[in-house]
Amino acid sequence: MFGGGGLDPRKMQQMMEQMGIETDDIDAEEVIIRTADEELVFTSPEVQRISAQGQETYQIVGEPDTQATSDSSTDDSADEQAIPDEDVEIVAQRAGVNTEKAREALEAEDGDLAAAISRLE
């Protein structure tokens, strides 16, 4: 694009500034990307924010650890995060129980709302 062969980083930065492109390094400790099927966790990534024409984009450099979102852990805080609070509220309202009992039923049924409601009724 710029013919990058002999361009030193300072000149590249000057050209980007002339075009209205600003970059900013972010001192990130962790970046998490969640999809329906997996969770990508970048520990100690290099993150850069790029601002151009009123838009901000983020560039992440690093190796992610891939985990399935249905991965169960013995850590209680991880279990609580695995079940969305909205699901807990729905089960609690439908079954007429408090949120603690609703969460327990959801955990026992691996997050299945219908099964958790049936279990409590």
C-alpha cells in the first residue's frame, strides 16, 4: 500500500498522522472474545487502538487459549458466569422461586431453562 520496502517506523507514523490515522498502545492484561461455540482468551496480548475518520478499531496480537463455552469448572465463580443472569431471572419468575434456587436448578440442568423450570415445579 505504501511501498513499505525502506520505510522506517517514524516516517510511517508521520504518514499515518497526515492521513488522520492515530494509533495508541493499550496496556491490556487479558482480552476475551466469546462466541456461541468457544471462548478465546488472550493473556498478555499486544493491543492497539486505531482511530481513523471517527471510527475506532482494535488490533489484538497474541496466541489465544481456546475453551468450549460449555466447559464446566469446579470454580463456583466460573459456574456463575457460565449461566447468564437473565436466564436465572426467567427461571426464578416462571418457577416462583428465589434466584439462588433458580441458579442451582440451571447449573444442575447444564443451563437448560425448560428443564430447570420443570425441576423446580
